[in-house]
Amino acid sequence: MKAAIFRGPHQPLTIEDVDIDEPREHEVLVRTAATGVCHSDLHFVEGLYPHPTPAILGHEAAGVVEKVGSAVTYLKPGDHVISCPSVFCGYCEECMSGHPNRCSNRAATQRPKGDKPRLSQKGEPVRQFADLSTYAEKMLVHENALVKITDKIPLDRAALIGCGVTTGVGAVLNTAKIEPGSTVAVFGCGGVGISAIQGARLAGARMIIAIDQFESKLAMAKRFGATHTIDASSTDPVEAIRKLTSEGREETPVVEGLGPSGGVDYAFEAVGIAKLAEQCFQSIKPGGTATIIGMIPVGHKVQLDGPMFLTERKIQGTMMGGNRFRIDMPRYIDYYLQGRLNLDDMISRRARLEDVNEAFRAMKSGEVARTVLMFD
């Protein structure tokens, strides 16, 4: 099969032939139909996160089942599926307590060391990224990396749910659990940020403030439900958020050293930059919650003003939107089919596997929300 091979940081991915094994007991062979190009992959290409090579990147995909292992009963050939990086064992403490996205025993879903690899090239192993490797014509994965879906949703739209939508919408609904009528700020309007904006709209937020440095992305955010926008390239976003949320209200005295009293109820950072995480926290009001969705690079530190915690401001992380993906993803598909979740307009471009490096460039320059690589 053809696949995009990652051979090291700061190098373009190369399209090469790769061998893929037959499915074992709990494994499934999937023909990839579409895969989104996500910012998380770019982190590895740019060397901000380490990964052994050679590898096949990609982790946001949908496809059709071709073969199943002897012990697989959940899926059959011909089923439409979404893959998810939250591969779960099903029986560790995290899985059993309702947090399969934090599975502590992913090794149980992988082939043992020394065994024949799922992916290889000229007899040598090719590393599988996130236990998926979706930048390839086929995927060989554990059955617990997949959710069976209806064939009523186009597979290019379904692919977005595999990571970006589940991460952004889930951060709002599952991690932050925002209340109806609340005020929300979202830092970064890429695929994940747009999904967080849609999650806030689904949850009934009364004010949704989108922050980005690209005017095109701010215009897009308005289409997806943002009520206000802030151009961070020319405006201090924290001050602008405080001004927006205090309009029409009396000024509340600020207690010396405890920070300002204004701000939003909930803020979300959807890029993965330490400075934005700090601004995310600074933009919430006393009692507010800041949720960091983006992958802040290894070694980068977030610095916060300690006395602000005395106002019960909170900051938290989220992993893949706190998902239970076999429950959440079918719900998101229902939202799409009902016209309540806009996936159609999230796809800025469709391209081929050979265009993966151009997709990275366009994403980094802010030209797109999502490029989806099509195989059919």
C-alpha cells in the first residue's frame, strides 16, 4: 500500500510503498477513505514532540472495514468506521471508571515486542503513530480503536470526528461541562477551536468570543457560532475580553493582588502555545475555568499569577475531549444529521495523499481550518 512516511523532524513526508500484515485475533483491517490533517501531526514534523522513525503519521480518519480478526464480533467487512487515538483496553482502572481516553494499558492493544509488526518496509518495522497511522491507504488496528457508524454520513465529514471535533466539542461538553447561558472565550480558530465554538453553541452559551490572529479564521468562527471576535494580531485579547464581558455592568472593585474581576466563565486554548494558555487563564473571571486543549510543546512552561487562585479561578487540561468515543461519536453524527453540528464547512480543502506536505504548509499559514486527504 501507499503511505506517507515520516523519517525525522523538519523533513517532508515521502510517499512510499509499505507492507501491511493480516489482522490477528482482535485486529481489524480498514480501507482508509479520508483522513484529516491535524495540527498535532505538525508538532511531530516540527520536532516539538519526539517520535521514533520511520513512522506513518495521521490519526483522524474514517474508512470501510475490509477484514476482521478471528475474535472480532463488534465489526464485519463493509462496516463504516471512524478511528480514534483513544485506543482503550477496556479493563484497566481508567477504563473501568469511565475514562477510556486515559487508558493506562494501551500495550494490551498493541502487538508484543519482537512479534511481527503490523507495518513494515523491506522486512524492517515501520512505527505506527497513535496506534493508527492514517496517512496510508489502509490501517491495521485493534478493534478498540474503532467505532461503527451509520452510512448516512459522508466519510470525509466522519473523519473530522476522529480527532478535531471530538477533542473540541468534548472539551466543552465533557471536560468543562459549561452551563447554559455562560460566557465563553476560545483562543485559536483552527479545526479544534472551531469545534469548541460549536460545542459552546450546542451547550447554550450566550456569548462566544473567538480569538485568532488571522482575519479569515475569525470570519469563519462567526459562521460557526461565535458571537464576538478579537484580532489578537493587533489587540490585547485579555483586555478585550474583559471589556466585552463588562459592557453594561457596574465596575467591580479589584482586590489588590488578586487580579481583575471581569472575564468569561469558561475559556479554552486550542493551539498549544504557552503564552496563549496564560492568556486563557487571565481571561476568566473569579470562579471561572480555563481548559487547555492544545499540545504545548515538551519543555515549555506556563506561568500563572499565584494570588489569582484565591479567587477560585481554575485551570485544567483535557485529553481528546474526555471522550468515550463509542458513545460520543455517534451522538456527534446525530447532531450533524440534525443540522446542529456543521462539519461540511469545516473542510477547507480536499486533497490527495501526495499533497500532505502542502496541507501542513496551508495549516501553518492559517489558510485552512482542515484539509482532508481523500483516497476514493
